[in-house]
Amino acid sequence: MADGNSDKRFATRSVHAGTKHIEGAVNTPIFQSSTYYLTDERYAGWAAGAQHTLIYSRLSSVNSDACVEKICAMEGAEDGELFASGMAAISTVMMGLLSRGDHVVASPDVYGGTYGLMTEELPRFGIEVSMADMRDAESYEAAIQPNTKMLYIETLSNPVLKVCDIEAMAAIARKHDLLLIVDNTFTSPWGCQPIKMGCDLVIHSTTKYLGGHSDIVGGAVVGRKDLIAHLFPKKVHFGGAPDPHACYLLERGMRTLSARMPIHCANAADIANRLQDHPMIEKVIHTSLTNHPDYETGQRIMPKGTGMLAFVVKGGDDAALKFMRGLKIIFEATSLGGVESLIECPFNSSHMFIPEEVRHAAGVIPGFVRVSIGIEDVEDLWDDISSALNAL
Ligand SMILES: Cc1ncc(COP(=O)(O)O)c(C=O)c1O
């Protein structure tokens, strides 16, 4: 997947890597075709396994290849595959790499859909899952069994923003000869490149920061070439391939990733700082705050920060809901990573199906609010948030 940009710096790679200048086009044109003319070369590619050969758009497309090359260039990955959603990527990784009798160690505070997949679906196929604490690499090691195949982590957990010590997890994975899979959605490759820290595969919900404009749903898996080659036929069998038009929008979004991310992160750090002094706020969680329990780990693993912010409103979930409905600029909507700020209470949205006791144990206590801070003017964001809080 390497192209002529591999020696360039991150921002240059995010703009140029992968783009297909067909007929002199500056941007990759949209190849809205389900199937491709079968030439001798394509028959040969098909016979050799079909990966990255243009045959049929459930296998790959010009637009998905462009995106894969760009994500690989940003993450420092050997190869990758694109999917129709983040969950299609995650489920293909799990179902494609694990078999009956295998065991995976994960954490209860992973993304809600991932938690559902691991607790409701994998056991139906005889795949065992143990839950440990992503913040504590030793708890993962303690959960390893003779049949363990995979350690599954997120760079930054959703929604309580625990930072995972990826380097410590990688050391444990190496010691026990296990696969280390990370969901890097919350930081994006601009903020953290886990392959350099020893991860085997990196997953993204490209719906979020990579797409960046809340206009697509998509997913990606990049990493070791041998694992991607193994996953390619699984993707073809499971069918979760992305549409070329969504890939086009993803590529376009990724070209501005390194311009957007510093604003997301600076705005979030600024709002976090101001919120700490507001009388209606019980607790603020952001990796830039020195009182964050993982501040030191965060400085090592994802020093540029994140646009994700969480806080607890005094008065519980009723007060949090009233606060959200008082906002004028920030949208009450699930999802994250777009240019516009989005807010949600995980208890009635992204984490609704996680049992209450599991949610509370993970730190999603009454009054908990998650905000994806956008790239609006920070003064307007603060006016919006402080006015809604003052009205409580
Ligand atoms: C960290 C994380 N991973 C994966 C997903 C699933 O992605 P998608 O909604 O694109 O399927 C989400 C969705 O919110 C997420 O937050």
C-alpha cells in the first residue's frame, strides 16, 4: 500500500496519499460502478486472491482503494480494508480472526455496539470473552487463558475517556504471542499511531474524525499485511463493503484531518478548563487536565489531546437532559468527530443497552454528558454551554 508519499510528513500524507489522479483529475473521481470490465489482468488478479483488484465493488473500488492507501499512510500500516460501518469493520475482525473455542480479553467500557457484539453475538458462536480494565494492562494479563487469541482495546475509551497504555498492552501481547487490536476512532491517526507502539491491527469508525463532517457511515481496518490478507475474504463473505460515493466523501474528509484536529483538541481543552469552575459542574473529564487519572499515560500515548470531552452535571440525568435541551448551537445527537459540536447523555443513547450497573461501574454516573467538540469559535461554544448551565 506504500505510495510516493511514505517519506513525507503527516499533513502531506493526509492530503496526497492514495489519491487517484485519473485523467489528470486532482481528486479521485467517484467510480459509481458496481462491477468492472474483466480484462486478462483482472482475471489474473482474481485468480491470485482478488485483493485490491477491480472486479466488483463488494471486493474493492477505486474509491475504497484510495481511502485505504491514505489511512495506511497516516497510520503507518502495511495494508487495510474499508467497510460500510465501524461495526462492520469490528465484527469482521472478530468473526474473521476468532473461531469456536477461542478467547478474547476486552473491557466493559468499549463502544456500546462493540460491547453488544462481544457479549451477545460472539458467545453464540462459542467464542469466549473476558472483561478486564483497559486502563490497567496487568488486569488484561491476569485474564489471559490458554485459549486466548486476542487482546482488544480502544486508545481512548468511550465515553469516560480512559487512556489505554498501548505500549504496556503491546508488551503483554508480545509476551503471550497474542493479537493486539485497537479501536483508534477517538484520537484519529493524527493523535495516535498505535502500530508504531506494537498493535497488529487498527480499527476506525471512519464515520467520526476521519470523515469529519457527519455525512457518512464507514469503517476501516489497517495493519499487518498477513492479517489483512486473511480478513479480505471474510469481508467479501460477510458483505460489509462501503459504497464508492461514501468512500469519495471519506477521502475528501481525510484530506483536511490535520487542519481540523488541532482545533477540535484546543477547543475541547479550553472548554474543559472553563467548565471546572462552573458551579453546576460536578466533574470534568478531559485528557488535557492534570487531574485526569491517566494524565501521564495520555501525555505519552496521545500527547496532542482529543476533541472528546465528558462532564457530570449536578442534579443527575434530569438536569443533564434539561441542560442539553437549553443549548442553541451544540446539537443533541449521537456520534462524534464532525466539524459541528454534538452532545449526548450516554445513558439514553450510545450506552442505552449496557446494563445500568455496568455503566455506573465504568463511571457513566447520573448527570454524565459526552460532547464531541467541533471546530466552531470557542467563545460561541462557551456562551452556549454556560448559558444552558446558568439556566438550570
Ligand atoms: C469508538 C467507536 N468505535 C466504533 C463505533 C462504531 O462505528 P459505526 O457507527 O461507524 O458503525 C463507534 C460509534 O460510535 C465508536 O464510537
